[in-house]
Amino acid sequence: MAELGFPKDSRLQTSADYKAVFENAGYKVSCRYFLMLAKNNNMARGRLGMVIAKKNVAKAVHRNRIKRLIRYSFRHAAQQLSGLDIIVLARRDADSLGNTKVMHKLNSLWADLQSKAARQLAAVDQQGRSFND
């Protein structure tokens, strides 16, 4: 169970961390309810930040539920998302979804993000090999 914790080194903590992702997002995946921005970091583990605006999710209880579900799904997908700094933004009406639908949306977005990162990594690796050959 300890491997599913959410320690400080798994979080974006400072405004500089958030700013770096917002300004240099190499990957973007979205659905009607969530937007994920990500960039490569040079660390062994992925880091998560969340922006759940009161403008989009009015009640604190709903914002907290969404954040809890995002953290939970991130912990389960963290193995595939290592080396990425990720920000999850909730869009309008995200609070209208039930827990099961939120988890389904998040899991599909994690998978999309992981595949985009893997494709770009493979392309960079392929370019490196072609130059070195």
C-alpha cells in the first residue's frame, strides 16, 4: 500500500513548477470535463498538480471530491507516467459526473498522455539513432 501513497516529491509544489508546465507543455490531452498539460521532467517519478477553479466547480465539496479522484487515479497510473510533470485542469460541469465516470475519463486521459509521451520518446530515439549511424 505504501507504493500508492502521494508523497511530496510526487506533487508540483511551487508556482515555478506550475509555470514551467503551463509555458512549456509538450503534451496536451483533453475531454469535455478535463484538460491535462504535461512536460518532461528529468526525474524518475511523475509529478502532479491540479487546478480546480471555483469558477468551474462551484462547491468546495465537489472540488475536493474531484481532487481526491484525480490523486487516486494518478497513483494507479504513476508507473506509466514517470518522467512527466502533469497539471490537470477541471472544466465546467466536471462536478456533474459521478465517481465512476470521472475515473473512466481520467484513466482514458492518462492512457492518451502516456501514449503521446511514448510516441515522442520513440521519435526522438529514432532520430538519435539515425544521426549516430
